[in-house]
Amino acid sequence: MSLVVNFSLAYSRILVISFYQFGGYTMQMPTPDAKVLSRKAGIVARLQEVLPRDAVISDEMETRAYECDALTAYKCPPLAVVLPSSTEEVAAVLRVCHNMGVPVVPRGSGTSLAGGALPTADCVLLGVARMNDVLETDYENRFIRVQTGRTNLSVTGAVESDGFFYAPDPSSQLACAIAGNIAMNSGGAHCLKYGVTTNNLMGVTMVQMDGTILQIGGKHLDAGGYDLLGLICGSEGQLGVVTEATLRILPKPEGARPVLMGFDANEVAGACVADIIKAGVLPVAIEFMDRPCIEATEAFAKAGYPMCEALLIVEVEGSPAEIDEQLALILEITRRHNPVELREAKDADEAGRIWLGRKSAFGAMGQINDYMCLDGTIPVSELPYVLRRIGEMSKEYGLDVANVFHAGDGNMHPLILFDANKEGDLELCEAFGADILRLCVEVGGCLTGEHGVGIEKRDLMVDQFAPADLEAQMAVKDVFDPAWLLNPAKVFPLAASESRRSVALAAE
Ligand SMILES: Cc1cc2nc3c(=O)[nH]c(=O)nc-3n(C[C@H](O)[C@H](O)[C@H](O)COP(=O)(O)OP(=O)(O)OC[C@H]3O[C@@H](n4cnc5c(N)ncnc54)[C@H](O)[C@@H]3O)c2cc1C
């Protein structure tokens, strides 16, 4: 089963309903600036002066192609779309928008599940898809420099014939761009060992809203001064438009071997994960699937998974001797939890089948119902408790949940199933989702693991952060984007960002 099929199926079924069908839907967007709307022709004319003609889209029908990302419950065509090809063109666009007071929404491939790239009606959507060149490859110093519109998978594609790879591997890696990966600090199944984007990012070129071009980090390990690179990675398009990235590449490991483990309860699988992590052994991945997910996946991908309550896929890598040593310890720990299945891959074919079900999981779930994919992080030791509470809450809300996630990192992805055609189901699903995310915070975790805040979680930020913490984060945006024109209505509670924007407007 190809990732293309899995990805496109998953993509088409995640919240496949239109915002406009749900007047009662609670998420608010700011009122578009009437002055900007009335100046559309002039704004488009200025953009056409600084970009090639085919790089500016202003026809209403054509802008609809950019009206949403993968959180398709929300849709809004932008005022115009620009598709620059270089850092200089991005800077020119931002200068125009800055001078004319026009908001800008940066976009990579539009796969955000948090509504991070959702346009507003008065914005210019700046897509970096045409910026996909490899600019430099240096194997001796193990880095690659790319334009950020390049897709995640094609970064590895550019170096794999020379025995290298780029480690962060979001399930959407066939489609998502390095731009979005940096903005969301994306992760994936193999990030337990290799870390997420921030751990593999060495430098960026970023254009500020006023068109200033900044070089942050570079080909070296660390830089003097503030860690601005750490600040930019995960900043969700709030601080600038990232146009180029220097990424760490790694030599491919000698070998890897996954083991499939079955358990008779979610909590037991959760406890097994906690014990593996506690033992100090570092698998490259620990992935978790519960029964609803196993059943859907088997029907879809026929990977030969056992029908049990919970599955783990644990993969280790290295030389054959290193693999044997790590697996011996992991299997010893696992046996203490009385697994109902233990299947160690004997060859590449069997390894492929073990991963097949996991990689098909999102697509498989999309075949049974609409679903909302959540993303929260918890301390690994809390897995058994949180899984039990999610099960109880599922009964209270009357909505089914399937769990498939990066268990080694404690990065949960509960998929709440609902019926988009049933009145009130979406709202119920949202309320349930918010409660699960609050539970993550309650046990010492975080509202987001790898999908970002976007519009989806911005109003829950007050559950995670004290007013002073939020104020400090907003003060950082004040420095980089004093007029609050970049990626409006995301990340911060709407009332807070709107009042910041009003103050900036009044000061102009
Ligand atoms: C089926 C499916 C599976 C997924 N699996 C994973 C997964 O395993 N792990 C994971 O982490 N995520 C996953 N995601 C979520 C998503 O793919 C990631 O968040 C991804 O990094 C988004 O990249 P993008 O290029 O599509 O960004 P977009 O959706 O276009 O934008 C995302 C954010 O980045 C900002 N942005 C875009 N370009 C720039 C730029 N040049 N400069 C500054 N800011 C910018 C946008 O404004 C927005 O806030 C999945 C999504 C889907 C649909």
C-alpha cells in the first residue's frame, strides 16, 4: 500500500465538512479589514510589479485552491495568492504588504492539521511551493541547504543514493514542506531517537514582515548570542517567512529491526512503554495502536496484525550485534507484561508488513467515519492513566476514539470519530477534544506535540500558560512583527491578538 493512497485518503476524510455549514461553530475569525478589501486592485497591481505575472493569483475562483489546509472545517479564500521563487521575491512581497498594511499568511504544502495556514479574507497568502531547490550538499560536514518549499521526503530523496537521510519523518512527509516542518517543529515515528525538526535544523534564512532578510544559525553546530534558531523553529509563521534551511543529514544506519507486540489492555501496553524508556534503552521508534485502530487497519491494509486490545511496534537499529543486544533487553521487559503476541521481523519483507499497518492507520480510520486528529504530549509514565481516562471520557461523550501515536515520546494522537452529517456531532467532538488536551496539560504534558497550535488550540492556550507567560510570548512577536500582520488569528487567544493588532493600528 503506497503512502500516496494512505495520505490522500486520510487528508480527504479529516474533518470533511465546511465551516459554512455550521453557523453555530464556536471558533471565531477576525472581521476582515474593510479598508484592505476595498484596495484589492491596488494591492494586486503592486504585487504584480515585484513578481512575475504568473506568480500572483487574484481571481476568486483560483484563490479557492488555497482556502484551507488539512483542518478543512475552516475555509476562507484569501484576497490574493503569491508564489515567489526566491528569498528576494519574498522580501519584495513582504515590503509591499508591510507598506500597505496587508496581513500575510505563509504556506508550505497546506497539510497543517491545526489550521495554521488558514487564510483570512483580507490576507495575501504567500506560498513557498515554487521554492524547492537544493542549494548545497556537504557530506563531509553532514548538511544540506534547501529552499523551504521542498517536501520533507524529497530532502532524503536528494541524498539517499549517497547513503544519507534526513531524520524527521512526519507521516505526511510525501506532501509537507520543510517550511511547514520548521514552523510547526514537526516530528514523526523515528523522532524518539533522532529528535524532531528543531534537533535537525542548523540554520535558516528568514524574511521579516518589513522585508529585512535575516541569517540565523548556519553550517556550524551552535551560535553565540540568543538561540534565535530555537525561537524560530515552532513559531508557526508568526515571526517571519522562512525561505531557506540548512538541515542536518545523517548516514543511513547499518540495519533496523522492528518487533510487533500485542497486549490484552491499553494500560498494559502503556506500562510496557514506560518500562522500556525507564530502562535507558533507546529504540528508534515506539508506536502504539489500540483495538479500534487495529481493526480498521486490518480491514484496510491486511498487514496480518493480531486482534488484541493494543499493539506496539518497537524498532531498534545499528549493526546486527547492536540490534540483538538492544532487542534482548526490550523483549525481556516486554515478557514481564505478558504479551499476547511477540513477532520479531526476520527479514525486510516482514519488517515492511509490520510497518504497513501503522503507516496505513490514518487512511484506514478515514474509511470508517469522519475523525478529528488530536495532538498532545504527556510524560510517558502517565500513558496508562491517560489512556484509561480517554476511554472513560469516550463513554461520557458517546463518541468512539481510536488511539495511534508515537508512544515513546508520549506524543498522543487520539482520533475522535464523529459523523459530520449529524447535527451537533462536530461541536461534541470539539468539546471532547478540548477535554483530552486539558487532561494532557493536567498530567504535566502539553497542548501540542508536533501539529502546532494554529487556530485549533489557540483558545486553549490559557489552560497551558499563565497570563505572564503568554504576555512574554506575545512580546517576542511585538519585536519581529510590531504591526501583527503575520499569520493573524493563530496561536494566541483571538481576543489577545486582536487587541495587540488594534494597538498597532492606532499607533500607525
Ligand atoms: C495525514 C497527515 C499526517 C500527518 N502526520 C504528521 C506527523 O506524523 N507529524 C507531524 O509533525 N505532523 C503531521 N501532520 C501535520 C502536518 O503535515 C505538519 O504540521 C507539516 O509540518 C505541515 O507542513 P506544510 O508544509 O504542509 O505546512 P502548512 O500547512 O502549509 O503550514 C503550517 C504552518 O507553517 C507556517 N508556514 C508555512 N510556510 C512557512 C514559511 N515559509 N515560513 C514561516 N512559516 C511558514 C504556516 O503559516 C502554518 O502556520 C500530518 C498531516 C496530515 C494531513
